[in-house]
Amino acid sequence: MRIALVLFGVALLAVLIVLAPGGPKEHEAGAATGSFLRDVTIVSREDGQSRWRLSSAGVRLAQDGAAARMRGVLLTFPERGMKVAAREGVYDFDAGNLALSGEVRAETGDLVVTAPAVRVDSRTGTVRTDQDVLLTARSFRVTGRGMEARENTVKVLHDVRAEFF
């Protein structure tokens, strides 16, 4: 269970890495501020292998260029068989924060982690939510309120309940 939560945290941090300073950014790739990009896909390759792939049905850049609003966000890690999906995402370039919302769902194997929304702080590498969290697999189900993930530590903060079957 701890490994699953760590993988969820790592997946969300990967989204951050993609959009962090030094990573690929649409507004540095020639798009004008206030632009809308449709069907955007960014692929990270190493030694000819795809490490991760970030897709979005649409990206709208703020007029001031300080934020990018994404819809239909999907991040996949082919080598790990992992994917993270959210209905919406907003990346604040100045603050370095990524907010994913709209039933954030991370899957790997038979394990699924969901939360209504999460926030990722690029400066601290912390993934947080103060909303409900659900972790399910074939043999267990864990629920709670609030989550904090950083490096190799993931904590479900309140009202933790576990069912094993």
C-alpha cells in the first residue's frame, strides 16, 4: 500500500517536472500569450524509449503568460504501466504550482488512487490535498481525508479507514 501511494506521488511529481522551469513549456515554444492549443502531447524519450507522455485535449495560456489551464490531462509512464488522469489542470509558472482537479485518478496494475483535486508545489516537491482520498486494489480499500506526499513518504492525514477482502 505504501508503494502505491509513493507511485501516485511520483506520478504527480512527474507532471510537475514536465511543466517546471527548464522543462517543456508551450509559452516558450512560440505560442503567444492568451493562446489556445488543441490536442497537445509532450513525450520524454531517453535512449529511444518513451519515459513519460503528457497529453491534454486543450491548453489555454493566460493573457499575462503566468499560467496554463489544461483540460483532459493524461500522464502515462509506459515502462511502469502507470497513468494519471484529471479533467483539468492549472500550472502557475511564477509560483511553480500545479493544481489538478476533476477526479484525479492514478492507476498502476490493479491499484487505483483517486482524489477530487491535488496541488503540487515544485519548490518543495510536495503533493497535497485536503479532500477525500480513495485507494483501491483487488484485496483492499483505503479511504481518508487529506494526503501529503513528499519524496518517499505518503501520508493519508485524517479519518483513515481500511478494508481487506
